[in-house]
Amino acid sequence: MKIEAIAPSPFAQINTPAAVIDVTQMAANIDRMQARMNALGVRFRPHVKTSKCVDVVRLQTRAGASGITVSTLKEAEQFFAAGIVDILYAVGIAPHKLAQAAALIAAGCRLRILVDNLAAAQAVAAYANTHDIAFDVLIEIDTDGHRSGVKPEAPELIDIARALTADSRVTLAGVMTHAGASYALHDAVALQQFAEQERALCVRAATRLREAGFACLDVSVGSTPTALSAQTLDGVTEVRAGVYVFFDLVMANVGVCSLGDIAMSVLTTVIGHQREKGWVIVDAGWMAMSRDRGTQMQQLDYGYGQVCDAAGQPIAGCLMASANQEHGIVEWRDANAAQSVEARFPVGMQLRILPNHACATAAQFPAYEALGGDGIVTTWPRFYGW
Amino acid sequence: MKIEAIAPSPFAQINTPAAVIDVTQMAANIDRMQARMNALGVRFRPHVKTSKCVDVVRLQTRAGASGITVSTLKEAEQFFAAGIVDILYAVGIAPHKLAQAAALIAAGCRLRILVDNLAAAQAVAAYANTHDIAFDVLIEIDTDGHRSGVKPEAPELIDIARALTADSRVTLAGVMTHAGASYALHDAVALQQFAEQERALCVRAATRLREAGFACLDVSVGSTPTALSAQTLDGVTEVRAGVYVFFDLVMANVGVCSLGDIAMSVLTTVIGHQREKGWVIVDAGWMAMSRDRGTQMQQLDYGYGQVCDAAGQPIAGCLMASANQEHGIVEWRDANAAQSVEARFPVGMQLRILPNHACATAAQFPAYEALGGDGIVTTWPRFYGW
């Protein structure tokens, strides 16, 4: 009889809680999205708000990404310092942030900014005039009613373009939309239709601007669900998506990934039990998982996360059902399975928890523990704040 | 007619989003709790997981606090480095963290650790023996069934004490409980009864241990709601509470503070509108507020927060109703009030948002902007991670 040696866990020396990246799986997610964008004939501009990590973003640009999308000017500053020049700041700019944006542009960053209203457009043109600085600006289009943006048919769209270009230093570079309401869907046909709505309405806004005499070269659309569902992208020049790099339980419920595709998880250690309730207490609470309960209203509610063994294999029916700041309560969906949690999950055992929302969970950690295909774990710093 | 000069906002130069502390109000919160503990005749050990900020904690210790409570060993390390020696790590210790705890103790920190099960107790005794290091240990008692801890009447309680003291380097320093289920209450009488339950059951556990021959000097109880509701604390030696330092909307719903007592808020800037929906879009989303929706199940749901003007005065009926990563959607509870949001909240206007849960919101920020009674704003760093 041959006895197989049990490989020691690559995480045995890692303090918990920790945010673990399976780099092999993440690379597969990156390749899947980039190949799709290449096949659809559009540039791909990943949204780096998910990882806020130079090591992750370098893998995205090496795979073929054309520039990046950021959600804060701090991200722009950090990634520009790391050598990435082509950056879209995809949140409508507050007038007081124009000086910070201008400093990046003056330093050589090809930063594009966003507006969706007349007051902001006027502020951009006035700042360009007063400070003699050139801005490339996109107008945000509302294609699904979920947040900000101007409607494609709104008369105001043309007014905003005129207000922006009132100063010749401002270039209307294009239009941009994010169909974030796609997160609420979970049907492949509905997702395809939603991606087509996002595309068609954003292209329509660009057409109106062109008919009014504006160049409006770029048409930028995207969200992870629509990017993975679009059948054609006629008239679109670039697509953005963020969470696909890690995926998460919300995306699994939407139907654009499987649990096995989720590349980021929280490593935790069992610290106790409540035997009669079938509870396992772990040292990752909501401070580690975040308070995101994105699966709460979806078809399958995962509580604060799906429990996996230390190797990353999901343990069917085992969830982090609730959480305090530094305590997670792990239990079975089926209370009948509750017996003998102490034997099954002894104190000191490591587990991994798949998160509801990777962007929110990752943000709780100063660094990732990146597990390479060679079994070696490397610490990758990430940043936060504004 | 006399024209009053409008004072410029102290936050005019602060980038948004920012976590603002009203230091005058915070000092009042600190004094209120410390005076109560003095009157009840117990030591007070504030839980610093709320602020993770040396500047805040120095005000708590100057007001009379006896040591601190921490939720992570990183907090212990950071506050020990800042000169605070008496520290209780109030999460059941994972065996792999004993080396980190031992290093603090060897450096002179009077660190106390916590266990609630036999396996952890055995690990502590074994580590003390192997590494010739002395540990002061408390046993966690479950007085409300909400999380971890051993029941006061459980036979295991005595077994844990025996296992701990199997090595003479380990001192059973006392018992500790946290009646976190108090957060679900909102009635003064029920809170008083709950505080009494917390006290009585924790004292009962200490009595059992003493009857079994263990010294068990300390009886440590607390949560913000019970600390502010207890009528007597006979047999208790110290009380712990954390969120009282800032307070928040959850605590206002519990009934232990008013909106005016809330000393921490998120400063944000209006970046746009959806006129026909009555939405105001601001540059604080869930990344700033956290995903905590603690008021969702309470009597008054504040969405992601109560909107105030830049001076901190609540605007009645105005909430952050929903949030994306870097966008907040502010609207009125009463949709009829929705008209003219652009005039009422113009682009560039600063607002302040009171948070659901101060511990969660504060954790999203690398620093606080602390507004002193002199109107001067000082940046106070805070830390995160493990």
C-alpha cells in the first residue's frame, strides 16, 4: 500500500484573516474577458477599483487591456505612479477635485474625466480657462435609470457638450455608461437584452452629439454582467468591467461565473463553537468580509459568504450565516447537519470564505496573499482611501 | 439692518469623502460614559476597535479609562507602541496567534487574552509551558446567546479553568462577557433588564469558578447599550464599551443617544442630480459609508445614513437612500418633497452624513478630520488591517 504525503497548506504561516488570491484562477478570468473583448472588436479598459493593486493590474494590462478605469483620483495617482498613463476617472467630477485632476494631467497622465450635468460642465470649462489646462471629458449617459447620467434623448445632453467646449482647451472625448442594474438580473437572455440596451442607448447619445457637430470619438460601456453577455458591440469603442477579475457570489447568482471561478477568498481560523447550535466561530467577521450582503435579495442567499476548505473547495451547504466585527458564525443551511461541528471544524483549522462582493471584501485588507501556480504565497499590497 | 457675516465652512479645504469628528461632541460622549462608570463604582476599559486612532484613545484615557479593549492584535501592537500598556484582547484567541501575543507580553505589554473552549485553553497552557511565557487569561461567558462564550452553568467552565492553569505560568484573571444582543432592543426598561442579565450571569460564572478554587479576580462586562442602562453593577470590576465614543444611528434607534450626540459623520460633495426622481448624487458611496445597514431592521430605517448640512444639522427626512461604490443617492423620505433638488442641493455643495454604524464607517477611512471647538480641523490618522 502506497501512502501519499499530505502537502502542507500553503497558508500555514499566514496570519488570519487574510485576503487570498488564487492567481491561476484570476489569470483565467482575465484571459476570458480579454479574449471576449478581442473577439467583439473593442478595446478593454478594466475597472481597477476592485483590486486597487498594482500587481493585479499589471496582469490585466499585459493580457491586452487598453488603459484603466478608476473610481477615485487616489487610484489615478497610485496607478499613474506605477507607470499607467491612460486613465478614465469614471465618477462625475466634483468641481473641487479639478485641481487634483489638473495636477495629474500636468504631470503627463492622460486622464479623462466625466460630467453628467451643466453645472459640472461649466466648472470644467471655467477651470480650463482660468488655469490654462486641457481636459478630455466624457459625458455620462444614463442607460438604465440606476444612478447618475443624462438620458440619451435629453435636450440637456447637447447643452452639456456646448458648455464643456465653451473653452477650446476642453475636448469632448466621448460618452460613457455603466448599466449597473444588470446586477439584478440572472437570466442569460435578459442579460443579452440588457447589454444591447446599454450599447444602443449609449451609441444613440453619441449619434445625437455627432449630429450636433461634436466629434465624440469614444463610446464606452460596461459592467461585468453586460460585458460577458453582449452579442455585438457595434458603435462601441471600449468596454469597462471590474469585478470579473475576482468574481464573487453575487456574480455567481447573476449567472456569469461559477463558484469555482471565484479567485479571491478570505482565509480564516476556527476559534470556537456553540455545540448545541451547530455554530463554528471563526476569526473573520464583517470587518474582514465587509458588511456587503449582496446575495440577500438574490435567488441564493449566502449570508456573509460560502465556506470552503483551506484548499478552496466549497463545503456544500456551509455558510457564514452572521458576523460581528471580528467574529464570523459559520453554520449549515440544513440544521440537521449541525451535529459534531467540533470534530468537523476543530479549533485552529483554516477555512476560506467566498465573498458576496469582491470589491467590498478586498477593500477591508491592506494586502492580498497571492497563491501562485507554484504553491508559493506572495504578499501584494493594496491601498485604500481617497 | 445688520448683516451677519457667514462664517466660511471649516471643511472648505477638505477633500471628500472624509470622516469628520466633532471633537467637542466626542468629548461630551467620553465624559458621559466615564462619569456613569465612576458613579457605578467600576473601572472603564473602552473598546478602541471603534476609532483605531491614538488621538481619540488618549482623550479616553485622560478622562479616566483604565486600560483599553482591542479586537485585533494589531490594535494591541499599535496602542502599545503609543504607550498604552494595559490591554485586553477581547476575541477568543486562535492558537497560531499566541506567538504574536507572547511577543507583546515579552516587550512589557500587560496583555490579557481570552478563551471560551477547552482546545484553546489547552493550547494556551501548552504554549506557556513550551515557551516559558506567562499569560493572563479571561474566560468568555455567554450571557445572551448571540455569539461565542461558555454558558455560566456549563460544567465545561471549570474544565477550561483547570486546563488553563495546568501550567503555573497561566493566571485565570477573570471572566468576560459582551451582551451584544442588546443592540436589538429599543426600550429603556428592557435595556435595564438586559444589563442586569449580563451582570448577573457573568458574576454567576465568576462565583462558580471561585467556589471551584480559582481566584478569578475580574468580572468584565459591557456593550454601549448595557453600559448606559445598568442600574447597579454589583460584583463587576470593569465595564467595556466602544461605539459610545462616536455614537451612530443604530444607537439612536436603540435609544441611548440622540442624533445630536453623534460625533462622527462623512463629509461629502454633491456631484449631480436626477431631477425627475428627486435624487441628489454625492461623492460618498458605500466605500465611504460602509455596507452596514444596521438600521434596516430597526424602528427607523435610515438607508445608508441621515443627511445633515455642512454644519452638522440634520435635514429632516433627507437620507442616503442607496449607494454604489463611490456614489450615494440622497433623497427625501417623502417623495412629494422631491421637487427642486438642484436648487436646494447644488453641485459642489458639501453635506455631512450620519452613519448607521460608526465602527464600520470609520474603518473605511485612513484618517479623521477632527473639528476642534476652535473651528480648526486637524487630521488624525487611524489604522486598519490585522
